[in-house]
Amino acid sequence: MSTINANAYPTRPLGKNVPFVSAMGFGAMGIGGAIYGPDSSEDEKQALLSAAADKGVTFWDTSDRYLNSEKSIGPWFAKTGRRSDIFLATKFGSSNMEDNQSHFSRPRSEPAYILRRLENSLKDLETDYIDLYYQHRVDPTVPIEVVLETLRPAVEKGTIEWLGLCECSVDTLKRAKAVSGMGEKIVAVQMEELGVAIVPYSPFGRGLISGRYRSRDDFPKNDFRLNIPRFSEENFPKNVQLVDKFSDIATRYGTTPAQVALAWIITQNRDFFPIPGTQTIARLHENAQSALLKLSDEDVKVTRK
């Protein structure tokens, strides 16, 4: 399984009685293709992954529905031989709607589908094990107990080390944790009192808090964020005003608004593991430095407001 170097970059335990992972993760949705505007080249993606690993950002988060993200990570493992350096999380259970060009999805977790997606992910990632396997969206038509029993053979075999749930209810999480022999494998969800970690995705509000986007004209025409309410003609100007408050704090520290946002998340709780994504090495390094930024108590309070 993965062996993370705890002496290089800040690490934390992912829940209780589980491995240490980098305090800041790497969200690999952006390397999947033209999701956040134009796609980058495969050479650029490989260089980005190497930069993340070299920096010590070794908690990687991808999904079977992030276009070609898994297919970019797999060749990196094969080429570098560094699979054990990475704590790899991927997901199943979120299928595109009939229009496969859509970025919107529907939950899907019938047993045959789960097993097919697991097999495909292992193939695309060019690995024989997954450190953390999430149900991407809870399927209301398939009980969580059935989902876990479907995954039990893979867990017992060692193909899956740990399990997680995305956007689940408290009831679903408690039912999942109650499944004998499987509940203790769930480490990444959203309830501290149950001994699991919180892995907040999109910590920049889909780029909003970065401060780089001031109007809808700043996005490429094919950028899916133009369909998100916070970026609507009505809401965007109001949200930009809130982002400017992050900028004021960032100026005092000589950092960026994005770094303030990430530092604030990490400060809230040792069980919080943000997974910002990027397509550039410069942004990767900027994000990584956030784990070292110490905000004053007063700025933590102001940011929370």
C-alpha cells in the first residue's frame, strides 16, 4: 500500500487509526480535459503530477467521471514507479446524463455497475489497488448496505484499502458505519464524531475565491461554471464583493486570497483535508504553501464571517 513520507510536507491522519496523508490534497478533476476551459497537453499533465509528488502533495483525488483524469494518472504511475508514494482516492457512482457532454450527473450504484467501474478504474489508473474509494453520489434506489456488501470482496482482497462517501446524509453515514466489517473502513466523509475526515472539494468555490475572476467575461465560452448560480449575472457581482474581503487579509500576509482560504480550512480542524485542483505548476506550489500559512485568531474569525 501507499507509504507517505511524513518528514517532507505537513501530514495528518485521515480520521482515526488510519494512515497519514498530506495536509493538502491535489484535486485531479482539472487534468481530465476541457472542464475548466481549454485542456492542457499530456506532457503538461505529467509534469504537474510530478511536481505535486515532489512537493509532498501526495493525497490525490480523482474520479471515473472526470473525463480522462484517471487515464493521465495511470501512465504517470507506470512511468515513474512511484505508486506507493501516492495516497490515491477515486470514485464511482456518478454517471453522466443521457447527453454525455453534460457536466451534470445522476447517482448510479447498482452492484453490477459498481464492479464494472472499479475494474475500469484499476485499468485506467494502471494499479492493482486503490487507497480510498468513494461513492461519488448516494443512489437513493440502492441501500448503502448493498453498496458496501458489493465492495466487501475487493476490500477483503486488498484491492480497496479505505472507503468514503460524498454528499451523504447523517443517516446514510451512520447506517454505513454500522455495517459489520465494513463500517470501520469508512474514513472520509462528513462527521467528526464518527471518526472520519472531511475532504472539502472545490475549496475556492470553483475558482471564485481565487480573485482571478471578476466577471463572466473572464471565463472561456465552454467553461461549465457559467451555468453555476454563484456566477450568474445577478449573483456574481455580489460574490466578488465578498472575495475582496479575502484580498484584504491576503495583502497583510503577502499571500493570495486562495492561500488564505486554504489556510483557513486547514486551521478549522485537523480532520479537514482540502483538495484544490489546478492545471499549472505555479498554482500547485502556491496552493501547497497554504498548509504552512498561520492565520491570526482574529483573521480566522473574520474569514469565518
